[in-house]
Amino acid sequence: MAKAVVIGSGIGGIAAAIRLAVKGYAVTVLETNASFGGKMTQFTLPGGYRFDAGPSLFTLPHLVDDLFTLAGRNPQDYFQYQRLPIVTQYFWPDGTRLTAHAAADDFAREVETKLSIPQKKLHRHLEKVARLYHATANTFLHKSLHKLDTYLSPDVLKTLPALPELGLTTTMHAANARAFSDPRLVQLLDRYATYNGSDPYQAPGTLNLIPHLEFNIGAFYPQGGIYAIAESLVKLGEELGVQFRYNEPVTEIITQGGKATGVRTAQGTYEAEVVVSNMDVVPTYRKLLPQQPAPERTLRQPRSSSALIYYWGISRTFPELDLHNIFFSQDYQQEFAHIFQKGTIAEDPTVYVNITSKYTPEDAPAGHENWFVMVNVPHNAGQDWEELIQKTRQQVVRKVSQALGVGLEALITVEKVWDPRGIEADTSSFAGALYGSSSNNMMAAFLRHPNFTNKLKGLYFVGGSVHPGGGIPLCLLSAKIAADLVPVVRSEVQA
């Protein structure tokens, strides 16, 4: 059989391995860590608290289902999920609380009641982003932006008329501020820039299509938590003959005659017709291809934001909170200026709290909750993270305590912290940037590394640092794009 090697078992690498196995390749996945998942891993803390370490939001679940269907399996035999009735609970410093219902009519009524925005105005906005998403997704997300065939596709005929409305020449914030007068709703919509680690005051208005995923399609929760996505896909991959080898970091991509011919680890050499890197594109070139000319313009693109995460066991329950909760800052523009211009954390950061025990009660002891508490922060550039961790922790405790009317500090029973240094060390994400490069200019999508390289045949790239970007859905699409570029060896699906 033709052989393929996948470097890294993040969600993009796992998906690529499955797609290559279906195409007839004998696939080996080489992972540095002791288990699969990349950022999508899990752990427990003393007292019986389970946490998903990284991603916490799940949209476009059909992209996971597609992998099982492709392999001739029934997705529900491996993986179950439910649509969330409430997407997010929002809290503002002025005391406003807003429930973002999944049902568009309920959400529109809530916005009208709390923010005095007419329901029809919000409905028109959501209908517009839905129309633009459907007109552009097949061109910009499902295909390579670096292949001529993409621009000769019939999908382009749907995309072209939508271009004037996409907001390519304005920013997310400017577009949202024109659409709505209430600064709280503008802030809610600006928040979606963080879904790919960008700044709404710099990122193009195109990113305002992201809310479509939550409000028109829905947000979902996998049974057993986000880790269940990776777990179920690894099971599928193993059934298809994929070999997962852990604690075996790749040290070199072997090249010969303008082609990638395999990889090398401390344990040996793996020859392959196809090599797929799920490692961040920067260390892929710097560490695994040091003798090859690197695409310097691409590698030097500004990094996305990172995260500072506090994992807390909380000794009581909060009925007013849901799976996803946001406590907004007073000055959003200053918050992003601190992240992207000053390289630090604002005094009053926005706080995200994810509580999976709301849907999986066994994730915390009875009467307790497991809080994943995240603040958006700059990538690692040598900041004094120990000082920032302690300072930000105080600010987070104060902010959430005030919003909920409790003394939060006394409720924290156990704690773990993950900062940009740890994210870089644990996941090979260059500088701890969660999404590779940021999308803070109108050409960012085209400057992101493609899913292949013209310099080396047989070498492909997947994951959050390459096209189409970070987050679970886009990483899955990166695997589809890359695998579609690989020749079929044998198309029969193993039963």
C-alpha cells in the first residue's frame, strides 16, 4: 500500500488521517505527546473535576458526521451531540444581562426587551449574514484559495455578487456600529473576532459572517464534552487501520528531488508518498525543514491572540449561568489595543466562563461546577507571565464576583493555569498563538499558508495555522482541502 505520515494528532491531523485511509493509504500518525487531541485534550483535577483543556465551542457538527459517513459508518454509533437551547449568557458592567437564545425569534425578543433594538432589525441582519455565508463559504472555506480551479468553479458565480456586501474594505467594528446603535449589541457582535484570534477594530468586516454559525445554524454540545470529538474520530481512524504512535516527535521531514519522501524520529525513519503536517506552519519550516527555503512573508505575518485559562473547581452551582458565559469589559477597544498593540492584558478584560457540568453533571462533584475561565491575551513575546497571571486572576475574581454578587475566591476549591508559554510547549503553537496568524487585515485570508507547497511535492498542511484557519470547523475543512489534493490509491471503504 502507498504510505502516508501525519505529523501531529490535533483535530486536523486526525481528520486528514481518516480521509487518507479512505483513499487507500496506510497511514501513520506521529504525536509528540502521550495522547491525541492537540489542544482538544482533557484532564481531571483533585476532587473529581473534569475539564476540556482547549476548544469549548462546537459548531457545524455535520463536518464531524461527514467523516463517519465517508468511511461508511453511521455517525450516531460513534458520536452524539445536541443543539444548545441557549448559546451564551452575556453580562455587561452596567448590570445588563442578556440570554442569547438559539431560537432566532426568542433571541430577537430578548434583544428588543433588553437593548431596545427592534426585532425586525436583528432578523434582517441575521438573514443578511446567512445569505452572504451561503454565497461565499464554498469558495473561501471549502476550497484552496491558492489553486486556479477554485476561481474557475461555478461557486464563484454565487460569490461575486456578494463581494460588495462582505465588508472587505471596512472593519468588523465599523460595520457593526453602522448596523446597530446600542454599544452593547455592537460589543456582542464584535466579540466574534476572537473566534479566530483577531481584533474587531482591525479585522475586516468579512468576519461578521461568523455569527451565522451560532444563530442561524446553532451551537452544539457533544455528549461527554469536546474531547469526545477527538476520541470518536481516533476510534474511527483505528478501525480504518490508522496507526497512532505517541511520545514520538518528528525531528525532520525528509526530502529528495523536490519531494517529501518521509519523516524521521528518534525511533526511526518512516518512508511515505504523502506527508501531512498538523504542526503549526512556523515550527514545521523552522524545525522540520531547516534546509528548505521558507515562505518568510507568510511566516512573519502578525500572530493571533492567545489565551490565559484558569481551570477552577467551584464549590456551589450558579443557576443564572449556562454552558457559555461572557462578562464583558467596559472599554472593548482598549482591551484589544492592549492585546495587539501593547502586548499585554488590560486592567478590565472580558472574561469567558465555560461550565460543562451544566450538561455533563459528572464533570464535577454534586453541588459543584467545573469552571473553564478564559481571558484573551497576546501571544508569548517574553512578557512576565507570572506577574500577569496573578494580576489578571485578581481582576477576573473581582469582575465575576461583582457581576454575580458573590465572593468567588472562597468558592475556588482547586486550580490549574494554562498560559501562552504552556500552550506553545504543549501544542507546538508558535508563540502560543491559538490560530496561527491573525486576520487583522483584508488580505489575511490570502496570506495564510496554503494546504500544500509548490516547493515540495507530496507535502501538505492542515490545522489552525493554515487555510482556512483555526477552530474546530475550519481545522476539519483544512483536512478536507488537503486530502482532496492527494491522489486516490484505493477508494473502497473498509467495512
